[in-house]
Amino acid sequence: MAPVAMRLAAQSLSDAQPVPFWLEDPGKPGALPALTGTERCDLLVVGGGYSGLWTALLAKERDPSRDVVLIEGREVGWAASGRNGGFCAASLTHGLGNGLARWPRDLAKLERMGEANLDAIEEAVARYSLDCDFERSGEIDVATEPYQLDELHELYEEAEGLGLAGGLEFLDRDAVRAEVDSPTFLGGLWDRRGVAMLHPAKLAWGLKRACRELGVRIFENTPALDLLPAGGGMAVRTPYGRVAARRVALGTNVFPSLVRRVRHYTVPVYDYALMTEPLSPEQLAAVGWKNRQGLGDSANQFHYFRITADHRILWGGYDAVYRFGGKVAAEMDNRPETYLKLAQHFFTCFPQLEGLRFSHAWGGAIDTCSRFSAFFGTAHQGKVAYAAGYTGLGVGATRFGADVMLDLLSGERTERTELDMVRSKPLPFPPEPIAWAGIGLTKWSLARADENGGRRNLWLKTMDKLGLGFDS
């Protein structure tokens, strides 16, 4: 990093608060009381992020008489659901390319189900008056290197050949810069309908309100300590009490699963983001962005960025940090060396915004799995269901995962439960120190590929053949 660029990047961060922008919203609801004593219910949902909230909501929609309890270790939406970029995608497979590589037989069905899932989220936003700045503005995958442009064009042609290009538009350099102006953009692929932008914390808080209005009993600051059979059902112990339930749905994602055998399928990866101060009318005019799409570049070490309702720019990604041992710890939520790197990259992308300052900088843990998309299963003779491994694309896909968990708990065979994606598991991560060494080598190899025209070395080619990957 050149000394002048480093100095300017550092200056832009001097007032940045090391807290998630979204969680500072004045509309944040107060915490609900912790669970004390013994509670009984038909369905216990563990986890108050999107996964748990959608499960509780859909359970009540399916059967209003069902008694549902949700417990959350801190406050609803405080973790990944309140820290992400607010990209709510239709894709259930972490993008078309990953879906083609892993589930070609089911891909058309998965794409259809994903579109229906996003439509259902939009309908729920309207039905429950979820004030979350929902905008169906789409997303542009941009190319910043010639090889990325070739790859995007190949993906578009492949989608077209499969009849899956509806809503996709390939943009050349002039067309993409007419949408959002950066000298680094060489072209892009615009998914016009497959992604919505939203305020992530407001979505979680709105789902919390909707669940309570339907009769879900929610207890916050109530971590689940262990899971045990109890009579004909299950019981979860908490610090001040216990919940006995006929069925349990686990939406704990990045946090260690109460089903121990599931833990080796995911690792926590820390992702970081910056938020700018609001842009002036002149700064807005300098970048364009009138259609308010989400954007992401096409490198292995990628950035994601979007514009908010009050005209700020969120800029995140690039570094994906894995800590030896795979622990989730509060001290990892802030990483100044990553913020400095992100700030420099921001002004490389948008040099016309030099002088703009960042108001917030934060991080959080994502549960990644080796196939980049969620996996599902049951335990304790079908009394417990789980979904995990969304790998950064859970804002939309968690609603689908909630439906899968409810299907599994009911014992029904549905179109969802018959999917190969639902019936299979990703390859597990190896134990330490092999996991740490392998992830480190993969990150180094991905960075080298970005520097060498996308050419993948022998390690990455071997990982591809084995179906293993690492992403955030």
C-alpha cells in the first residue's frame, strides 16, 4: 500500500465507530425477559436469528394452534442476522455456478424454489408490515479483470442454454458504468429480480414482532446449554430453567450445534464491513447508482457493496479470517488491519469519492461449509432438526431452510425433502491443525489465482475435484 493511499485510508476511518451500523438503529426493540423455571411446548426453536425466526413464524402459519417457544442466547438479530450486508438472494445454492457444479439434476427445481422463496419473503414483508427497507433491485456481479468478464459471459451463456437466464442481463463496460460508475468495472452480469436489498436488523426485529403477534413465546438472554431426551420428547437446559418440547428445531448456525456430530461440517469465518457517512447529492451524482442494486466483484477474494436507504455505502468482504481452533469470540469482531485494507480498496473503486469518511466498521462470524450452501438433517429419532452452513447467503435461504426443518420434523416426504441438496451432506472439515493449515493454504492459493488471471494451482484443482471449498 503506497504511503499516501494508506494515510488517506486511515484518515477516512478516524471517526468510525467499531459497532455494527444496523444494530444502532433507534427502532431497536427492548430485550425480552430470560426464561426462568420450566416451560413446555410443542416446538422449541433454538436461535433468534433469521433461521430460528422464520422457523417459528412458519410453524405458526402452518398450524396456529401449535405452541411454539423460541430461545435466544443474547438478543434477537444480534449476531450474523444483524451484521450482514442485507443482500436477500433467491439462490439456494450460493449462486448459479455452484449449483451447476453440485446439483445439475435438480438445478431447475432449485432455481424455481429459490424464486418462490424470495417471492414469499416479499409477501411476508407486506403481510406483516415488516419495515426493513425491502427493495427488489437485483444485484450486479461486476468484472474488474478481463478473465472475470469472460467467466461472467460464459456463465450467462450456460444459463441461457439451460433456460435459466430469465431476468439476467449481460452488461459491457459502458452499460455497467452507466449503472454504477467505477473506473475498475469492465462489465457485469445483472440479476434484475433475483436479489432484494434490505435493512438486516430491521428484518430480524420485524420477524420477532410478527412471531409474538402469532403467539410465539420468545425468551432472550437464554442460551441453550444442552439437549437431552425427556419422556417422549426432548428437553433443553438453560441457565435459569428448562424447556420440554415434543420437537426441537436448531437454528444456531455458526455457534456449536447441540447435536455434536454436526459440528465438524462447519467452521466460523470472520467477515468485515465498513459503512460510509451519507453521500451528498454531488457524491451520489458522481457514482450514479440510481437503480440501487447490490454489487459484488468476481474475484476469489471479493467485495460486496450496496447503497442504503439514507444514501450510505456499505463496503465489505475480501478478508475471510479463520481463527485456529474455530472459536467464535468477541475479540474477533473488530480487525483494524482489515478495515484499513477495505478503505484503500474502496477509494480504488470509487476515486471520485475521495474525502468521504466511514462512520462504522465491524465484523462478525459466518458459518461456512465446504459446499457453500446449507445442509440439513435430523437427530434423536426425528425429534430434532437442524439447518446450517449458509456461508454468507442466509438472508433469504434461511426461510427455505426453516421450511425444510419443519418438513423433516413432521416426517413428511415433500418436494423439498427429496432434493439431493437436502438428502446429502457436505464433506466435513478435518480436525486441527490440519483444518487451519488447509484453510491457510486455500486462502493463499485463492489470492494467487486472483493475481494470475484466475488460474488455479494444483491445490485448488485438487480441492475442486474433491468438492471441497472455503468461502465467506
